[in-house]
Amino acid sequence: MITQDIVRKLWDEAGYGNLAIWENDTITVVPSDYCGETAGKKPLVILKPIPLVNQFEHLAFALNDEELLLKIEDAIRSAGGKVVRGPRV
């Protein structure tokens, strides 16, 4: 899973729901009142787009913000997931 791909998805889904990051490297949009379990499985983390990316005026700023990238990476890694940072553009 690539951190910048997650940021892009957060940006695209802001206002539509939260993102569930799963152990198999999939990302799904879940409602804001999601209970945290689907078919007996729990996601690694649930990321809330608005608090994470709404502070940025442009997607490019979010994609290159060290603090945001670290926050996402730390959350996923501390839950046992794997994430790598893609090249910055």
C-alpha cells in the first residue's frame, strides 16, 4: 500500500464517508457511523478524510505534507499493516 494513494483516496472521499484500510491492502469507503466490523472482520484502521485532508487547499499540498504522511503511516504500521511512501512529485 502506498501512502500517497491513500491520501488521494482520502481527498476524493472527503464528505462521502471514512476509509477502512484492510489487512489485504484494500481500501473501502464506510459510513461515518460504521461499527468497525464487516462479516466478522475488522479493518486495520479507519481514517477520517475531513480532519486529515480538509486543511489543505490543494491535493498536491496534502501529497507532500510530511506530517500527514507520517500520521497515516504510523496508524497503519501500529495496527500491523504495511505501507510505503511513493516518490514525491
